[in-house]
Amino acid sequence: VLKDTLEKRGALGQIKARIRAEVFNALDDQSEPRPTLSHENLLINELIREYLEYNKYKYAASVLTAEAGQPEVPLDRQFLVKELNIVEDASGKSVPLLYGIISHFLHGGKEESTQSILPKVSLQSYPRQNLGKPPTERNQKGR
């Protein structure tokens, strides 16, 4: 009955996530140096962290931050926008950048509405027919 009650309130999932995060933190060996975080990985991790925090996946975000060696303080959104050459409209500022990037690729680079966030990147670099294939099978030409 207790388990059912916690599930209905949505608390059970949060408790499990919190336990996983605490176990990870307890097992994480701080004495083992982490590999240097590349610029690309730093940006990718920030996009993921922004998405996780927006969706209230705070334990997943904290594990990502700790495991990746990401800075504790998130990068400024305007810095990400500038680094990734993203043009965003006013309505797009209320959602994570990752939503706009995905929307851009799902719509083939065509502006569907004023709510889309459009990266200034060429879709020629990422052919649509390759998106469903494993990375090893993708045509690396043009990247």
C-alpha cells in the first residue's frame, strides 16, 4: 500500500533517482583523474544539462555534472547561443536549446513557426538519410 501511494504521488521515482545519485556519489572515486573535457563535449553536456534541469531531472543532471567533470556552475545560455551560432526568437528562449536544435532537424531546416530556434548550420553536413544509422555506418564525407 505504501509503495502504491508513493507511486501515485510520483514520489517513488524521485526516491529511486535520489538513491541512485547518492550511490553514484559515494562510489565516485575522486582520486582518479578525469580525462580532459573537450570543448565539444563541454557544449554537448551543457545542452543536455539544460534539458535535464528544464524537465526537472535534477538527479540525472547532478550525476552528469559529476561524472563528466562538468563545471558546477552551468555555462551562460548566451555563451552557448554564440558558440553554436544559434538564432533564437523571443518565444524560443523559454525552452532548452536542444528542443530548437531537434525541431530544426526534424523540419529539415525549414522555419515552421516563430517558435523554432534555428542553428545557422548547413544540413549538408548531417544528411537526413544517415540519422537513423549507427555512427559507424554514417557517411563521414562533408563533416
